[in-house]
Amino acid sequence: MNLLSVIENAGSTFVSAAKTVTYEDNVSKWFAEKDLGQDWLFKMLGQNTLISVLASVGILISAIVIGKILYWAIGKFVKTFAAKTKTGLDDILVDKLEEPVVYGIVILGFYWAFNRLRFNDSVDSFFANVFMIIFILNVTWLIARVVDSLIEEYIVPAVEKSESDFDDQLLPVLRKTVKVMLWVFGIVVALSNSGFDVGALIAGLGIGGLALALAAQDTVKNIFGGLMIFMDKPFKMKERIKVNGMDGFVEEIGVRSTRLRTLEGRLITIPNGQFSDNAVENVTQEPTRKVVVNLGLTYDTTPDDMEKAMNMLEEIVKSNPKVTDEVLVSFNSWGDFSMGILFIYWIIDEDDILSAQSEVNLAVLKQFNEAGLEFAYPTQTIFKKEME
């Protein structure tokens, strides 16, 4: 049993009563008893008498008036009562059900008014289909309003309280998707119950959609890449990432593309498909920043001075609160003009990277100069051998 049958069965008594009541007989009897002329009321207008047309007009006007009164009553009394309750759910339902319900009553009034008149079969069929489409679209509008309000009332505040920024980006997309799906479903149901061949329509849309997907496969790839970002969460808003040679901070994560603000201050739009094809390096998620320094002392440096220099480096790191206590120092190379020291330490906070490096470097320069340790620079020593 389709939706049309359900509605017709549910309102069969209401509609059949409107069709079977012979207003002409009752009015004619009343006029006869009063000895009043009534022939003009029963003049034919097409297939209907004048009194039938006037009765339908009265029903139309009554439906509109009842709708207006109901709209006023809901705003005046029902909303006031709902506002006094502790829960906000009734306020949402009253606000969102108000207009669709009023319009629904007016639509039913129009259906009753036209359904009691006599037309040919094609007109009756056309009117029934139009009414069914309008009625189902009105119900779809009601459901879409209620669902959207529930999302706004309950889901949006929960998303705003969460620490993640991904759900803030994902919620508007899902919200629009739910609306579109509800309206598409409502339109399909309306067309199906109005005699349209929805199966053939869907099949045609499927073939067209396949051709469109083949033509827009890059766009589809980027959209799936965006979904993978939302699900896997390789990075968040405001984090610094490196991908495919690009380095910057994430400013916006969309369904099709992501925007980075580079270290030079430029805005780059990256298709989301690149995040599935390339490795993504999340710089912000590193626990500490590793700093590698290669120092070179002159060959005049004694073994004791070399050992002293290495101890100085360890003490410089341990005395700085912006770096960890872990430090690696090694006399690791004999260069062309210097003896090399490998110096590795780790900075704790990303915000202190530049300042911590400056402090460590200044401390090294100051203490090495005070200790008389000389840094090497490219030099050449030429030995000249005199010929006898």
C-alpha cells in the first residue's frame, strides 16, 4: 500500500462525506418550505451547480481563516506555555511544527474544496497528483526543519565544546548532507506516489552520474581525500605540517582542499588528494625539536682543552630551562683545518625554538672565548722546502 492509499483511507470518511452530502437537496427543501425562489442557485457552471462552487469557495476561505487562527493561537498560547517548561525540546518542536502544520491544514482544505467538485477524469487525476506532491513536500519540509533544529540545539553545542577542530569543519558538511538527503527522499516519494516512473528516473540519473564521475574523477579523489583527513586526523587546525615540499600552518580544512599559511606568509590551497598520495609530516606533533651543531676547534687545541670544551657544552645545555637535560657531545672528526665536535640537544617548546638556539649559541661563544678556545676557519699552511 503506497502513501497515497494510506492518506486516502485515513481521510475516506472526511472526503466521502463531502462528496455524498447533497447540499442542493437540503437547500432546495429549505427554500421550498420558505416558498422562496432558488432556481438561480442551481444553475450549472460546467459540471457543477453554482451552490457547489460557492460551497467550495467557502471551504477554501474557511481553511485559510482556520490556518490564520491556528497560527495566532500557537504563537499566543502554545509558545508561551512551552517557554515556561524546563526543557527546550518543546520550544523547538512548537517553533518548527507551527508553519508546516498550518500550511498542512490549508492544503487539506483546498483538497476537500476541489475534491467535492465534479471534473473529468484527467482533471481529477492531475489535481490528485498535484495535491499529493504538495502534501509530501510539506511533510518533508516539516521533518527537515525539525532535524535541523535538533542538530542546532544539541549537536552544535557539543561540537563547540570539544577540543578538536575537525568536527567544527565536518559538522556543516554533514548538516547540509542530511538536508539534501531528506529533500531528495521526499521528492522521490512524492513523485513515486504521483504516478511517475521513479525507477527509470533513478536509472537515468545513475548513468548520468557515472559519466559525471568519470569526468570529475579528480574532484571525487579530492573529496575522498578530505574524508580520510576527517577520519584519520593526521593533523589539526593551526598545526604546522610538511607535505610534498610545502611547509606551513593549517588554516582551513575543506571537503575538497586544505589551505596552508606558509612560513613566508603566503596562502597555499592544496587538493586533498595529495594527502593520500604523499607522506604528511606533522611538525607540531614532534615532542621536542632536535638541534644538531657541528663545531670546529683549531689544531692548536690541547687534549685537555678539547675535553674542557665538551664539558662546557654539556653544562650549557643542562643550565638552560628551555632545553632537555639530554645532550650528546662527541669529538668526532679530523677536518682539513679543524677538529670537529658534534653537539646535539633538544628544545622543549616549539615557541622557544629560536630563542633557545640563540641562548645556547651565545653561551657557547661567550664561554669558549673566556676559556681561550679558538674556533677554526678555513686556512692553509704552506711548507716551503729550500732547494740546495
